[in-house]
Amino acid sequence: AQSVTQLGSHVSVSEGALVLLRCNYSSSVPPYLFWYVQYPNQGLQLLLKYTTGATLVKGINGFEAEFKKSETSFHLTKPSAHMSDAAEYFCAVSRNSGNTPLVFGKGTRLSVIA
Amino acid sequence: KAGVTQTPRYLIKTRGQQVTLSCSPISGHRSVSWYQQTPGQGLQFLFEYFSETQRNKGNFPGRFSGRQFSNSRSEMNVSTLELGDSALYLCASSLERGGNTEAFFGQGTRLTVV
């Protein structure tokens, strides 16, 4: 069975500071990994995904994440936070074989302080 | 290209009633998945439909059901509503099945059971 743990249900950063949202996964097979963002009263939007190949993945809005197999982690980072980054972020995992649904973490709410 | 459309956006129902939610996927997408989002449980997979057939089902009681039509539009139905069914119901469409296929989410239907 697959699972995702997001450390910290709420993260607060100052505008211009580094954003680091943590995600650890558990999977018995090589995973596909995703980060989604959800703004209030909206659906989820894909930020980036790791399937195969380069372990450092760049996404939209200046976000990137690095797949570290040895640490079973897929942390999301952004060098400089912007007020518009305030939202809820979800890490998700699926299998790279078969057709399995996304398994999501509980989410991390990011607040950006001016 | 139009995104995933969910109707209605908001719904208030009474305990014991039933409800039907609708999802129109992105044109050409054949896979539709449904998720329930609550503050306590987070995002949980309900079911996936592909080519009018349910392909995967999450761990929800039989009161939750769905279907997909030949044009890929999908509906989900919840019978005998309980207070705990209050949630944001999200629909996601994908071009094909497969763990690495990007899922595009609708804005959701917020169901309140009173």
C-alpha cells in the first residue's frame, strides 16, 4: 500500500523567504510523485510531477522538488515566497505500474507574511 | 479548451435524502475519478471510471455510487445522506489511465448535509 506524509499542517514564511514543504512517501514499487496546489474554493492544480529520469523536477510558479529515493522524500521548494503562493499544498503518490489512483497527503497550508 | 466542469458548485441537503453530482471532463479525456475532501480525512479516492466502466473503487460504503456516460461525462450519487457526507467532492479527468497521466481537477461541489 502507498502512503504520503506531509510534515507540518501549517507553514508560515515571510515574503521573499525560502519555501520548504516536506513530503515523505511509502511505496512498495517505484512511485510517481506529484505536488498539487489548492487555492480557496478551488480545485487542485498540478505544480509538478516526478515519473522517471531527472530527480530534480521544475514546476510552475518557480517551484521545484527533488526525488530522493534513499530518503523516500519529495520535498517542495521555492527560493523566494510571494504573497500569491499562500494556498494549500498536497503531495501525492501513485504506482508506476498498473492503474492506481492518487494517494494524497493531508496537505500543508502555506501562509506568506508581508 | 474548457476545463473540468462540476455542477452544482454548492448544495445543501437534508439527512436521509439522496444527491447526484455531475462532472464534465475535458474534451477527449476518457478517465474520470472522484475524490472526497474533508478537513479530518483529507482527500480520499472514491472511484474511477474509464470507457463507461468502473475501474477502481475506494473504501466507501455502497451508498456512494457513480456512472460514466458514452460522452465521458460522469455522475456520482450518494443515497441516504449522513451528516458525515458533508464535504467537497472533486472530480478529476485524465486523457488516459496510468499512474503518470496528469489529472485535471474541477472546482468541486461543496455538499452540506443538515
